[in-house]
Amino acid sequence: MTSRRLWLRVLAGAGGAVAVLALLDVPPPAEPVPALPSLGFGVGCGTALFIALAGQTPPLPHLSDPGRTLMRLGLIGALAAAEEIIWRWLVLGALATATAPVVALAASTIGFAATHRHGRKSHLVTGATFGLVYLATGRLVACIAAHATYNIVLAETLVQARPREEPA
């Protein structure tokens, strides 16, 4: 994917997510847990999910290029937030008001996994986890934190796994 397409995807996702938040009123699926504990719970769940799926502990980030690292973290966080607004807040939240939470969780998880071209089985696991975080806390910030943490740790693992080019 070119950087131009990536930025267009981020902008479209963020714009769509902001529009959805502004135009629709979807009640939380549960009595909301306070924000700070929800945030910590989300970060913990995202980290635990990475350890469970990758079978390794998260790597420490290399900060040789802090600007590039911050840009990558911002992009990953924005994409995670956009997906969570759509799949957990809108789809799971709306379905949970009309049906049993387990049915809403299953439907939103299958939809989330189906929109990803690669790794659909792992996206079933991640989508279910992020959905459970939302159902447990009633807070969008919790599932955004879980998703962003998981994706950031995964991205850092992939960056560190790439072979480094030797200077000429």
C-alpha cells in the first residue's frame, strides 16, 4: 500500500467515524466503568491478547527515529479508533440494544473479521476480545485502548523482525 493510499484510508476512516459519533446516539451496552480503569483494562487486554496470539512478550520499542515512531503510533491509533467506533460502538452497541449481547458480539465479530483480507481467523479472536472489552466496561475508550495496544505491539514486532540494511 502506498503512503498516499494509507493516508486516504486513515482520513476516510477517521472522517466516517467522527460523522457516526456526531450523528448517532447509541447507548453503551453496560453501565460504564470509570474511564481510567477502563483505559488500563483495555491496555492490559491488548497486551495479553498479543502474548496469547504471538506466543512472545511484547518487544521494547526502538526509538532511533522518534518522529517516525510517533507518526506510526498515531496512524495505528487512529485506525484502531475508527474501527472500534464502527464495529464496537455502532454495530455491537446497536445490536446489543435489540438482541442478546452474545448475538450482538458474534455478529459484530464476524463482520469485523470479514472486512480484513488477511488473517480472518485471528481477526475473529481479536474482534471478539475487543467486543468483550466493550461489553465488560461499557466504554469505547477501553476497546480503542485494547485494539491500539495490540496493533502497536504487533507493528513494533514486525518492524524489529525486518532485516536491517547495512550502511554502504
